[in-house]
Amino acid sequence: MKFSFHNPTRIQFGQGQIASLAELIPAGARVLMVYGGGSIKANGVYQQVTQALSSFSWYEFAGVEANPTRETLDKAVALIRAEKLDFILAVGGGSVADGCKYIAAAACYEGEGWDILTGAYQIQQALPLGVVLTLPATGSESNPAAVISNQATGEKLSFMHPAVYPRFAVLDPETMSTLPDRQLANGVVDAFVHVCEQYLTYPTGALVQDAQAEALLRVLRQLAETFNERHTPAWRANLMWAANQALNGVIGLGVPQDWATHMIGHELTAFYGIDHARTLAIVQPALLKEFEQEKAAKLAQLGQQVFGLEEEDATPSIVIAAIEQLYHRVEVPTRLQPYGLHDSLEQVQQRVADALQRHGYTAIGERGDITPEDVKNLLAHAW
């Protein structure tokens, strides 16, 4: 274990914390509030935010998609430049937070913002941003990563830079009260897979990280098993905090990580518009089946520590089935066919493999040994 850790995001957790925006945003800031489809106007969040912003000069930008596109986000960048705005407030879920990270960095760059995603431009600076979280899932509210789509090219790429860490994140579980069941289920699955990507690799003796990851996985398992309680304050609060802890950097310190499920899932979303979390539920079990021997030790550990299996029962096949059952408990499919794709299996395999090749993802996974051809094989498991 060797690592350096610094997470500068201040967390304001609990009911009524949106009012603290008045103190969290620097005095005199010219603010751009960014949100998605407008649900925040129906659940009271918009009203709370605008009241907290009453002493600021502020503008708003709506319409950030569930998979934020550079085409939409570039319009927000233009607004920032035209009005000389200097602080960004993301009000929404992970997609809005991700989009605001792009906006924050692109606003400080004279070239095309998509250069950030392709690596043609290395971020030098970014505008400060904060988040009011309304949909827990991605942990984007307190990490430096973002995933952005390009409608023109059909690409979905990610970037990461410490300059786009949110300065603060307001987490009020009451904002979840009007979320549809589909989004709550997605939150459970997304957070579960985030933890697995940092845990389900191979043993390294990192006892603290393993124990923290297992605690989060047990919590998420319990939330899946008590999904009928999803409208209670306690259930909402626990999902919101678990999703944050799943990807704020702590459990991945000094341990191998496997983000292959996400890389493959991003391509499925880009091509077929399947919800991000649902692509993870499709890809992860298939990947585990394809590489069950390489991951056997950690699968056994997960089976015993998270699902309570006896040592002799914690075989790869039984543990993978338990993971799939967890997703089914929240009515999230683990196969591609239920989505009624217009492509055949062979077409899906080729499109995804070609996209991974094009994006340079030719040696992914914790050991860097998963190739586009391997991805074709595991997609057959996922069909």
C-alpha cells in the first residue's frame, strides 16, 4: 500500500442543509445554477436553492441530460463567458454534477471542450463548483471524475482532474422523496458496482479497505432487500450516504481497481441508451463469469463477508448468482435481451469491441489483461 489522499469536498448532510448555500458560496460570486429536466421545480428543491441564492447575482441553465452531452454543456460554457460568471452550482444527480465539471474546466479553456475528454488538452484550471445532490448513485458530488457524451460522434468518454473536485456537496435525503422507483433502484446498483470495482479484484492484504468495502456492500444488500421501505427517511438517508462513500476515493486507496465493467457499460449506453446503472448490472455478472478463476479468491471473500455464505458454498457461480439476485430484488435485469435491442448479439459484440479499440481500451481490468476479444466473449454471457 502506497498512496496520497486528499478529498477537499465539504459535505453538508441532512434535512434543511440547502439553506447553508448562502454561507458555502463565496460572497460576491456570480453563480450559474445548472440542473436537468426540471423535476427540482416540482419537489421544492428549486425554491429552496433560489431562496439561498437571494443575496447573489445568479443565472440558471436547464436541460442537462441523463447522459450529459458536450453539445448541451457547451451552451452553458458560452453563457458563463457572456455573463462573466465565476461559480457553478450543480443541482441534480451525478449527470448534472459530471456536466458541471466539464463546464468548469471548459470555461477556462479557449479551445474545444471535447479536447478535455480526448486528452488533447490537459486541464490547467477550472471554475469552482458546488453540488446540491438530488439523486444518489455515482458519488460524483465528492470526486474529481466525470463522464460526458458526444452526440455527434456517438462517444461516451471520461476524465478526471483534481481541479474539478466540488468545493462542497449538500446531501439532503428529503430531495429524494419524489424520485421514481427506477432511479432509486439504479442508485443501489450503481453504488454496489462502484464498490465492487475497487474490491472485487485479488487479495492484497489491505484489511481496512476490504472491511470498509464489505460494510458498504452489506448496507447496499440490506437496502436492496428492504426496497419496499424505499420511501422512508432512514432508507433514503442510508442510500445517499452509502453512494457517496462508495466513490469518494477512500476504499480504493492503495488497492488494485477494475473499471472494465464501467468502460464496457459506457459503450452500451452510448449505442443503445440503456441507463448507466443498468448496463453495469448486465456487464458485471458476465465479466465475473468470464474471469471467475482470476477473481475466485475475492469472490469467495465477498460471498462469506457480504452474503453470509459458508466457506464451502462461496464458489464463484454461487456468489455471482447472489449478486444477480440482489439486482433482481430491485427489478434490474442482468441480461441484454429484455431491452429489445435492434442489433443481434454479434452486432453488439462487434460494435462494443470496435469502440473499445478506438478509445484505446485494449488492456483493461485490474491486471490489464481484458481485451476487446474477451469483451465479445463476456457479452455472450450477458445476452
